Amino acid sequence: MTNLRQSIITVAAVMCVLGVFAFFAHDGFVPRGSQAISATVQGSLGLSDGNLSAKVLTGIQTSFSELNVKLDRLGQNMSTIISELNVELDRLGQSMQAMPLEKEQPHRPAVENTKKQVPASNLWVVRQKHNQYKRELPDWSTMWQDIRIYVYPDSYSIDGPSTQSLGYGFTEQFLYDNIRRVAVKNPDDANLFCMPIHTIKWGNTVNETSIAAMNDYFRKIYTKYPHWEKSVRRGLVNHFFIVAHDHGGNRASGSKFYLDRSILLANSASSCMGQISCEDFTLYGQTPKWYNIGKDVSTVPFPSVWDPKKKQYPVLQNPRPKPKWTAIFIGGYRQRAQSLDLVLSDPRVNEDPKWFIKHDGPSAKKHGFHNDNYWSMLQESKFALHFHGHQPFSSRLFEIIAAGTVPVIISPGYVLPFEDFLDWDTFSISVTGHRISQLYSVLSNITDAQYETLLANVGRISHHFRYNDPPQPGDAFYMTMWTTYFRSQTISVPYVSGAIQEGEATPDYRKNNNR
């Protein structure tokens, strides 16, 4: 490139010299000692004295014009080439960052290494994929061509899979059963790997035995099969498991090396880790410190209105009845006492006959946490209140959505399912901690037009939060699997030399456990 530019400059300089001599010759003035040069130029060009200046100047002007055009084109081409080269260099740099900087090593048991562990705040980075993933929902008819899940034959549980007909254990087992329906048989064909861990029958026990048992299972998968370690060395996060309740995550947090290098599908999804301080969650009895908002997936628990025998939700009234209530809540008091007391501190809530608040606390005007007409009342209300429990989530939220009612979410820090793809602000109302006592005013200020828009949007998205047996395209199972795949394609964890070492003790989880 430098030689070409120098050649162009040299040619231009020679042509300038010729132009100067032609100008002097035309005016009858030729510097001393230059007559010989002028004669040489005329002879070489075959020109007479009379027409030397005009023809040379015309030729020079034409040559300069053509040269400028060519230089402009060359500059444009070079800019394009340099831009494309920079893009390729960027892509190469990203690929090099995701690759290990050392040779493959034989499998070694992996346990926690607290000294060389990457800090949690710096661990997760978004991996650029050249705008391939744009947070869009897929073509459901071809989704399983993109997602290829392998389920490890080694499952882990103490007492076997859950036999619950409803609740969190049923959610866990339902997801595992349907993942197996679509799983590939050859792990070499897979881009997601499922580790079937059944935790619901363990009860709420978090101790050294249960923590060690979970760590032993992870170590077994990591050392017995090559896929997880290969993924770790490439910076990929493509292994996942499901915990239906917080105690499963509490046990897994004793295996931080493995937990940080897998995707956890959990109902107890809290933004406590990495977003806001866990101490800010003063409304809850406990707050999960193991859910990582940067990599994990918030799941939809099966609601209590699901009929396990008919394998369906209750029938919706059609057409939807006119609102009889402004807002309703029916549920327990103890696990959400602070939030309920804040709402009820406004005397208008108790005085307004269109506000139906029923709980089993000491301040209840309508006492109890159950109502036989609950499903009908949900459909007859403009809004329904979703309060947190001991954890930010509750299956009540998804009963409200299934009924087609606008949910009011009183659950600070709750990572709502499918936030990557659905804008919750278009079909729900979230009330932060300092506004809970102002809830009556918040809902009163919503205009009829705003409410009708929220209601219509709930109807459009409610199928994404419903389960079907067997699953149907776009339902909660499909959404959960697509979100998990999206996570695996858009995050990476850097491989740290020395992070896998044998003989290091698992951290004493009890130091961080409130139980």
C-alpha cells in the first residue's frame, strides 16, 4: 500500500514539473539551463513549439481529473476493506477470549477453589453473537431443530422423583418428564445438557449430608462424561438442572464451582444476587442468595387451580363477566404479614365494598385463606393482588394470569418469568416497597382506557404461562425451554486456569445459611 501511494505521488510530481516548464515556454521565458529539458520534453511528446503549452496543460488537467477520480475510488475501496478487516479481527478476538489458553488436560474431579475463583460480580459476561439473538420468540414449529437436549442417564434423588399431584414437586417432575420426550439420544448431537436432580422429596433439610450429596452428583457428571468439562474449557454454559423450591438451591450453593457453570431453573427467582443487596429484602422471611439473574431461568409453578385428573385448567367464562370487584386477594397472612399490613393501613381498602381482602391474620375482616368461588371471583375482578410469600414468588400470580385478570405484583426483587421476551409492564402493574401503602390510590388512578389495554394484553399473553399435558407450542413448557436455550447462547464464563483442582474442601455452606 505504501509503495503504491509513493508511486502515485511520484507521477504527480513529474506531471507538475512538466506543467511548470510548459507554462514558462508559453510566455517566452525559460529559466537558464532549462532549454535542453524543454527540447527533450517536446521531442518525447512529438509537439511543436506553438502547441506545447496548450496540449500539455490540457493533458495534465485531464490526467489530474482522472487521477482524482481513481484516488477517490481507491480510498473508498480501502475504507471498506479496512472496516471489514476490523470486523473480522473483532470476531477473532471474541473467539479467542472464549477459548482456553492451554492444552486439554485429563479429567480431574472438580471441587470448589475459593482462592482462585472468579468473583461473582465479574463472572458472567454477555457473549456477542453478531446480532443472531435479538430476544425474539422463535417459530414454535421448528424450535426443536434449534434446541437439542441430552438428558444424562444418571439422575439424583434421595427418595426418588416426586409423586405430588400438584405443587412444586409436580412442576419439577412435569418439566423433567417432558424434557425426556424431546431429548436426543446421542450427546454429540446436543447443545443443551439436562442433569435430572429431584430435590422436592428431601424436605427442607439443608445440612452437611445433603450439601455433600449434591456436590458428589455434580462431580460424578463432570468426571464421568466429557461434555461438561469440554464446555467449561470453551467458556460455554450449556448444562442445566431444575429446583422446584428454595431448599434445592440452598443445597446446590454448596457446590459453587458447578453452580456457577450451569443454568438453574427455579421458581425462587430473586434479583438479590448482583442487582440489589439481599439486606434490602426486608419483606421476606428468607431471600435466596443462589439465584443468579445473569444466567438462571425463572420458571412458572403449577397453580393450585390445575386439575391433575383432567390435566387442564378450569374453564373460563365466555364472555368474560363484567367486573364485580376492583381488587381481590385470598391467601395466608403469616408469610406476607408486613405487605398486607401496609395495604390495609389505608382505611379506604377496608371501607370500599369492591375491595375483597381475605386472609387468616388477626386484622382480617374476612377471615380465612380459601374460597370455593375463587376461580369465578378472579374473573369477576378488575385486578387481583399477587403478594410474595416467604420467597418472592407465588403460584397465585399464574392463577391470576390464567384467569385473564390483570395482576398487581407486590413482590420486590422478583425476577418474573420470560422477562427476556415479554414486557410485563404492558399487562401487569408492579408496586414497589415504598408504594405498597398507597396501593388504593395507585389502582384508582388507572383510567378505563389504560385498564382495557392491560386486560386485552393479558388475554394475548396468558397462554405463555399455561401448562398443557402434553405441551403445546408457545405454552409455559416451550417458553421455559426457549429461555434456557437463549441463556446458553448469550452468556459465557471465562475459563480460569487452576480453578479445577482436586483435594480442596467444599466450603462450609452453613456459615451462609440462616436455617
